[in-house]
Amino acid sequence: MPTKPTATERVLALARSGNLLRGKDLIAHGIHSEHLRRLQQRGVLERCNRGVYRLVGAAVSGNLNLAEIAKRVPHGVFCLLTALRFHEIGTQNPANIWLAVDRLARPPQIDRPQVRVFRFSGKAFTEGVEEHQIEGVTVRVTNPAKTVADCFKYRNKVGLEVALEAARDCWQSRKATGDDLLKYAKVCRVWNVMRPYLEAISQ
């Protein structure tokens, strides 16, 4: 008769399959969350953010910060400059993580990295969102066309030059069609602002 795996063995199996762990992940499998702290003390797990752990020496992707934040704010959506960076649109490399949350959501409490929070509502929050898997975590990011539209909507935050660069690069790299850009420009109510620039770069 096979031996039943110990709680520690089950935690390590979860860590290997999903990489990032929170206490609620263990609780969902009937394991006490205290095992995370104990394994950290033993040097098996390391704390990479408040309440988020991973195996010591685990391979880390370049988007680990996004996975860590998504683990803590699963309904958040990475947007604006962070989404541009994720999709490799333009030349922006923001020092902060740009994250959209629902207008009525509680503000996320994150130690590091620094997060710049934006409150979206309605279709501006729910439409144009892609899901990606990073370090075993579902990460939600605005798609290229929605990201461009958001940059025009928040041009006073990102700068008009950044929005123009994003639109030009997105179009030239064919990461979005004209119909895609039109759709999300209307969702974000910036079509009248975007139209002359899109007409110029599409000629």
C-alpha cells in the first residue's frame, strides 16, 4: 500500500507545479498555511512578496513581478506602460508596475515592487483583457489595441508622445488591426482624439 505523502511533500509538489504559493493555495488543498513559514525557515522556500513564496533556486521569468502581483490581486489588470512593455510595444521601461483595478475595489496593499494603481470602470475595465500564464499564475493584461487606447485616454499621465509611439509601433508591427484600434478607442471614448493620428500613420 503506497505511503500517503506528508504535508511538506504536498507543499513542495504544489510549489514545483505552480512556482508561486500563497497560504490560501495550501488551505484549498487542506494544508495549514503555517507550512509556508516553516519551509522558509528551513531554507526550502523563499518569500518573494508579502504572503507569496517560491522554491529557493526556482527558475524565474522576466515577468516575475507581474506574477507576484497577480497572485495578490487576481482581479487586477496590467495596463498602460506595463502592458506596453509586456507586449514589446514602443520603448517604455517603467520603474513602477501600472495596474488597473475596478473603480469600487479596495486599493491593493503591496510592499514591492512599487505599483501605480488606476481605477477603471465598466467596459473600460472588462474589455480587451488577455490572460497569460507566468510562473503558474494567471496574469491579466490589456491587449495591444486596448493598451494604445488607454494611453490616449491617460495621455496626461503617460504623455502624448508615448501614446503616439505606442500607436505607431502597434500598427507597424501588426499587433493590432485598424478595426481593433477603432473598437477600443470607442470603448475608451477617445476615437475623436485618436482618429487624426491613426489616419496619419496608416497612410
